[in-house]
Amino acid sequence: MMRPMMKRFFAYSGSIRQIAMLLALLPVALIASVQALHYSLTGMDYLDAELRQQGGTIVLYLAPASEYGVISGNRGSLQSVAQAAMQQPDMRAVVITDAQRRVLAISGRTSRYEKVLADAKGEAGSQPVGKGILGFYAPIYRSQLEIDDFQGMGLEPSAMTHTPNAPIGWVYVELSSEDFQARKMDLLLHTALILAAGLFLGALAARRIAGALSRRVGRLVEAVGRMATGELGARVTENSTGELGELERGFNHMAGRLQDMHNTMQERIASATAQLVHQASHDALTGLINRREFEQCLERTLAGRSGEAPHHILCYIDLDRFKIVNDTCGHAAGDELLRQITQLLRHRVRGQDLLARLGGDEFGLLLERCRLEDGQRVVESLRKLVEDFRFVWNDRAFSVGASIGLVELDERIRTLEEAMSAADQACYAAKDLGRNRLHVFQADDRAVVRHQGEMDWAARLGRALEENRLLLYAQPAVPLVAGASSGLHFEVFLRLLDEQGDIIFPEVFLPAAERFDLMSSLDRWVIDAACAGVRRLQERSGQPTVLCGINLSIQTVGRADTLDYIRQCLEKYGVAPASLCFEVSEAAASRQFSEVHDFVEGLRSLGCGFAFDNFGQGLSSIAYLRALPPDYVKIDGTLIREMTDDRVSQMLVRAIHDIASQLGVVAVAERVDDAAIFARVREVGIEMGQGNWFDPPRLFEDWLGGCEARLAGGDAGIYALGAALGD
């Protein structure tokens, strides 16, 4: 019972003032209650003792006073004694009896004496006989007389009839306790008044103590609340002593530290926010604004134009030969080159002009309030500045250039997209016309129109990939000399089916694919389709020796994940790696020889073949055969065609074949389209040939069907086609 009460007490969650009053008042109340209870109990015990003492005194007085009347039988005297006793306070009745409990005298009204006296044992006593009534009784004894007294009276001791210690009568007295009960009630009332007064005084003291405590604690609570709402300057007055004083000082110290920390944090947040805002709008490498910020500024400039306002000039700057520095010396050198070029351009442009890095080695420049003629002079000076700059890295010097597209933001340019597209097209035209030059955008410019066409083709290629409108063609490569080959060799080519159902040749759409980095997607589609065709030939035709040639762009060769994709396709279709031979043009290899070298090493680790395509166009053709010997060298079709009437071409083809033979490389003559060319090729001794005179390119599906039919029927004439025609 006590434990739940204590738990409820300690779980009390009132205010500080209430708790303080409770703590101050509770001891007072407990002490006052205990004292009042003690006082009440003690007082009642005293009244009860007083009543008993009074009754006992009366009967002890009446017993000897009644002795003579009992002995003498004088009832009158006994009645006088009884009546005299009735004069005492609270007396209800007095009864005097003889030894046999016969009434000798009675005063008052009572009917309970007989029962009380019947139980008496010779000693004085008392017992309750009714509500608020006490009965007292005492025996009457004969007095012990001295022997001389008896002799003086002429009596002998033997003549006495009294038995010692035997009462000769009884005295019975009834007292009413009503007066004592009233006195008890007065006692309880006084006790209650004293208790109430004590509690009242204790409450006043507790209220005063609680008020003083709650005011001080309340100031702390108020300060904490203000601090919680963000008022970190909240403080309390330090005017208390003891623990409260320590608490006030501790709170003020804590608040001061929190305010200092908040101020420091706010400064850091403001600095970080400013840094994030700057980073969101600026390029981390050069410190220039980035493409997003530049386009927003350009958009505001276009929107703020009026009919009579000066024109503005937008320039798109693309660095030339930047990739050489990046590939030769690494990205750290490329980053440093960009930083130095940025400093050159920054010091030349006006303070009101806007220079930005758009990405990679591309920059944007907005010349506000500038005429076309003035803008051309400014931009030409920037181009000349870049041209004259020499970048030095690890004792190596590099020269770079800048191809710059310039567009005047007149009334013909209305939107951001139109402005950026025009500048990009003009920059592309500058690169296409020889690089390191300035080109001004003109809507009817042939170079610009071509670039726009390529952009359109890029969009069409994206849709063709999504709609699966790519076609694969195949053309065999046949042996021209006995023992040149024992398998089926062929090359696959890509075609496009346009929206109207017409077949589009690669020379139409490949420039756009190369320009807009779509070649990797196209090449991957070809690899997947070629692997599926090779698998079909192997499954349905008794698994003959098959070698499929696949042309890859330099963009695909340069991707780190191309080899992984080839491996996945080989595993997907269960094709032997030796069934694939990947071809890279000599011109592409000359531009990015290191990347081609790494790619070829990866192919050989997979087990795939490698061939140089369109070989013989460059001055360093022979050197590539030694530096990176392929499995096949496909001699450029232009050289093959010119062999019929150009002796130099004949000598060059013969030299390529001789060196290839010395290196163990199989030579393949491309574009053998008539008998005269075939004869020249046979005369040189080239092992294999490919061209329309043998078999023109056909849709891969149709070509596969024809091969399956011939191979299934045991017709191997396709392998000896070239030798038979030579005969």
C-alpha cells in the first residue's frame, strides 16, 4: 500500500511552485497531525483516568462512611450518606447494601447494581453499565479495634462475631460520562483548531518559500523557453545562492557557449552556402562560370533586348590539338593547359564580357553591346593569342589553336536554343574548314547547312536505334591462290532503313554518328547481330570454319568497356573468339595509335583476330605493319582500282603485299569489281579478294540462307570461286 503511494508521489508532475509548496507543507502537516493525534489521545486518556479516579474516590469514601450504619442497621443514616453523595457532579445513583447485597439505602435510579455487585469479589472496581455510564463499587469492612478498646468497653476479644477480610456490605455508585464526553469533544475541537492553525501557518510559510523558489526557477524556465524559440541571447539574473546560484551561473555560461557556437556555425553555413552557390554556377577547374550559369545569363540577355538596343555577340570556342596534350602527357597536363588558357582569355576580354567554360576544352564568350565588326576584331585577337601561346610540360612544348564560331544576336536569334545552336554550328564549320580560325554564322552557309544536316541525322539515328531500323549486309572474301584459306570468310556492313523504307548507305549517316558520339551504339548493334549470324552458320551447316570481319570506329576502340561487351556477346551466343576479326582503318590507327595498340592486345587475349582496313592511304603504312602486325591487311580499294593504269599504285600494292608476306600477314584486296582488277591482283599474288566481281553485298539474312543451302548440300564452290575465275 505504501509503495504505490510513494510511486504516485514521486511521479507527481505539477509545477515547480506546487511541488515546492507540497514539499514545504507536507512535513508541517505530518508533524502537526502527529502532535494533534498525540494531544487528543493523551487528553482523552486523562479524562478517562479522571472519571475513574473520581468514581473510585467516591466509593472509597462512602465505604467507611457507611460502616456504622451497616453495623447498626441505621437505614436513616445510610440514606443520608447516599443523598449527600448524590450532590457530587455526574452522580446518577448511590446504593448501599449489606453483605448479602440487600439494599439498605438507595438514591437515584438504577437497575444494574445487582449484576455488578453479584460479580464483585471483595475488591473495589468499576465497569461500564450502559452508554456513557460507569458503575463503581467497593466493599464495606468492619474496622479493626485495638484490644484495649474492646476491654475498655467491657468486651472480650472472643466475644467479636466479625470474620476478618469479609465485607459487611457494598457501596455502588453510578457516574454519568456525558460531561466528560462533552469535554472530550471540546478537546477534539481545540485540537482540530490548533491543527488547522498550524497547517494554515505552515501553508503560508510554504507558499512564501515556494514563491521564492518558483520565481527563481521560473526565470530559468522562461529563459530556456526563449532559447528554445531561437532567442540565444536569453540570460537570467544571478542573484541566488547555493545550488540555484550555481544553476543560474551554469545556464548563463551554457547559453553564452551556445550563442558563440551558433554564431560560428552560422558563419560556416553562410560560407558553405556561398561556396555551394559559387560551385553550382562556376567551373571548379578554371573558376569560370559553368554552362548552366552561362546559358541563364545568355537567356536574360536575349530577353532584355529591345528593338533599338545594341546587338550582342556570342562565341563558341573549341581548342584545337588539346587531345594531343591530354593523351600524351595525361589529364593533369590537360587540366593545367585549360587553366593557363583561361588566364590568357580572362586578361584579354572586357570586364563587362562574360567568359565561361562549357565543358571539356570548349568555352563560351558573350560580348555585350558589341557590333559584329568589333566582335570579330576582339575574337580574332583571342584566337591569335591562343595560337601564339606555347604550353610547356616536362620539358615538352605544345602549340594549340582555337576554332571559334561567332554569331550576332540580332532579331533573327530569338531563343537560347537558337543562339547556342548557331554558335555551335559556326564553330563546327571553323573546324571543318581547317581549324584554328574564326567563322561567322550565316543561315545559308554551306558548312553550317551540312552541320545542321548532321544534327538532323543524329536525331534520326537515335530514332532508328529505338525502332530497330538498322540493317546488316554481308560480302564474302574469297581465296585467290591455292591454299590461301580453308574456311568461310565474310565481312558485315551497316545500312539504315529510313522512315520511308529506303536503304541509306553508311557514308550518308556515319559522319553524323561520329560527330555526335553515336558510333559506339551502332558498332555494338553490329557486333551483336554478327555474333547471332555466326552462331546460326555454325549450328545449321555442320560448323564450318567461319571468320566474320567487323569494322569498328575509333570511338568504340577507345572505350574501356568495348572488350567487355565483345566478351559478353561471345558468351551469349556461344561463338568461338577466333570466328571474329575486328577491323580498324589505318587512318584511325594513325591518329590514336596507343589506344588501338591497347585494344588489339585485349583482342588477342580474348582470342579474336585483328585487321587493318583501307590500308595504304597514309605515308606511314609500312611502319604500322611492323609496329602492330595484324592477322589481315585489307589493301585500300582506291589503290586496287588504280593498279590497272597507275604504275605507282601497282608498286605500292606489291610492296605492301611483300612486307605482309614477310610478316606472315594475309593480304586482302578490296573492291575487286571487274576482271582487269582481278587479273592485276592475281599477278601480284595477293591471297584473298573482296568485291562485286565475286559477290556484291547482300542482306545478311538472305546471304546466310544462301550459304546454309550450299554448305548443307556439300557445295564448297564458294571457297574456290576466285581460283576458278582465274582459270
